[in-house]
Amino acid sequence: MDRFEVNRTAGKLDVFLSPKLRYIDRAGEETERFLQENGVAVDPFGVLLIMREALTNAVLYGSRHEEDSQIRYSLHCESGTLTMEVEDDGDGFDWKSLSTDVPDITSESGRGMAIMTLYSSGYQYNEKGNRLAVFWHSA
């Protein structure tokens, strides 16, 4: 069952989506709208870049395009902090073994943690490695 569902409440955006790459653009549109409507004082480029990286990984690796899988994406703005969460139904991954070093320019993978380090205030994974939270503190 294909799904792209958006729920909005004050200062919060929740998106539930099937693991399809085509939904990432729609999630980006919802993200831009959320940032504008809530006057979030962070660089939208970094938020959108990290959102695309996280959702692409959730589709390709976490959910592996499995039809019965679901991805949850959310943004929450409170007290000057923007929080993004991405969670999939997959088995997770061993995030502790990855490096935050910037990968070689010719590398086709391994950029996510370096991007988050450069474009956010911080991030954390759950123990299993199937849920990511990214934080931005407005200036």
C-alpha cells in the first residue's frame, strides 16, 4: 500500500511514507513549508540536505523498498531548537563503527555523518541504528 501522509500541529510536522524515492521530493516541499511557516532561524540548505540523505538511506537500506515497510519523518521546533527525526522499520546499522571524517570526493557512500557534522548542531542514533535525530540550535 503506497502511503504519503502529512500531519501538522503547532510547531510539529509528521510525515509517514512508503519506502519510495519519489516521496523524498514531497517531503522536501513539506519541510520548506514548515520552516517558512514556523520562522525557523536555521539554514534551510543544511536541513534539506540532511533530510534527503536520511530519507534516501531509509528507503534504500533501512526499508529496502519493501512494500509493507513505513518510514516516519518529523520536524519539531521548540525553544529555539529544531529537531528532525527519521525512523524506518529496518534492522538498523552499526553506526558506532563509522567515521565522521569527510570521505574521498569520488566516494559514492559514507557521506551522511560528515554532512550532519557540517550542517547541524548535533545528531544521535538509537542503539539499533534505525532511528536518527538531528538538532539545530538557532542563533
